[in-house]
Amino acid sequence: MDRIFSKGTLLVLGIVAIIISLAVVLRDCTAETKIQASVSAKEIYLGEAIYYVDSTPGVKDVLWEFGNGDFSTNRRGSYVFDTPGDYQIRVKIDSSESLKFVVKVRAKSPTIGKDPIRILAPSMAVKNEEVIFMGEGEADSWRWNFGDGGPEGSRERNAIVRFDSAGTYQVSLLAGAMRYPVYHTIRIVDDVIGRKTDSITVDDKIRKYLQRIIDREGKFNDNYHSIVGLLNGNSKLMVLINNTNENDITSYCQGLYFTGKDEGIFIEKAIRDMEDKKIRRLLVEQKKSK
């Protein structure tokens, strides 16, 4: 019977097999590790923090470099730049592979124009709690009026006042040589968490997703987008925490992810505050063990 393959053919096939095997080995040895890392924002204002995290599997050593000489060896954390500018952030894993991000740090915009003053204050608070009103901008004098039936006025730049009656108040501020005041409306309620009205809807689903973010159960993005979906897709909705602190839902969730577990935060209630069938705000009652 004739041979199917000659010696020459077998030799050629053997050489081809060796070359293919070497190519596969070389590819596996030189393939770069896919780094799984991110920073929370590409553009921030001076004084704001960026949050960074690396979740690349099988990594022993991580080095975050912030483009200004500062660095961190923690896999996750936050960082605040002290000077405006463009910074190239680099994360380096196991002293070899690296990934770069560019973050623009802007100086806080100067207040310009006819009325360069803004009021920074919550839009809702509880009766008899201390409410902080802050004047933002440059002026040499400040004149607050807290509306009919509200507390007495103040001539301090930042005023701390109490409203002893529930209601809606229009607060005004005249600063420096301004001809016309700027206004801020605040709603004072008897009890945000405890009251039972048609405008308050307790949402246990949101509470559970917030707790999952803290406990790092599942992927952050999955839990975050589930929460935003329950808030009608509004990623800029404001959150009032324990009747005092206020933040947008995106920053709040990021903060819970990075620090919530370390601080032992537990979400007790998540409440949608409704007005005209629209979600005005998310009210959260939380506690922490540390």
C-alpha cells in the first residue's frame, strides 16, 4: 500500500505545527493584562474629590500616580487636587502594565455680572432644625430676609436659622451694592421621615439597592442604574440625608461605594418625596456604626 504522506511532507507538517505552537505561546506571554480601573470624573472644580478604583483580578501591587508627584498604593480611594490644571493620572499594576486617564481641574468660576451672588441652601428642611444659608460671591455686606413668618434677618455672610412653623418661605439676599436681591425658596415640614401624607412614598427597592452598593453586592453600575430607573431616570435628582445633608444621587451612590462599608453605614429608609406626581427628591435615613 502506498504511503499517504512522504517523509518530506511529514517533516513540513511537523515544522508548521511547531511554528504555530510557538506563536500561541508567544502571544500568551506578550498579551497585555486588561486593566479594570476607572476614575469617577474627567472634569471637576478645584476642591472637589475624584474617586479612583482598580478591580483588575489577580493583581498584587497597584500604584496610582496623580500627575503632580502625589501617588497612592491603595486599590481604591479619593483624591483632591490643590491646583487647577490638566492632570494625567496613571494606574500601574504589578510594576508593569499601566492605564492612563486625563482629568481637568477647573478653577471655581468667578461670579460676574450684575448680581454676582448666589444663595446656597437646602430647598427643604424640618421645623425647628438649624438650617444653614450661605452667600456665595464677593461682597462687603450681607442682608438676609427669611420671608414672612420666618426668623429675623441676618447681616452675616452665612446665617444659621430655625423656622418654628411649617410652610414655604421665600428667602432673599442683598449683598454689597446689589440693586435687586437674589431669592431662594425653602419648604419647611413638620417631620420628613415620620409623617404620613400622599406626597411621601417609601421605596424599599431603592433602600435595598443602596445597601447593596454599600455592601458591594453585585456590580456598582447595575445597582446604580436600578436606582436611577426607579427615580424616573433622573441621575441629577437630589438626596436629603438624615434631614440635613444634601447631595445629588450620582455623587451620593459613589460616596456610599467608596466609604459606606468602611463607615458601617446602614440604610434604614429611602423615601420618594412627590409633588404633582413628580419625584422632587429622595429622602434617606441612614445610620453608621463608626
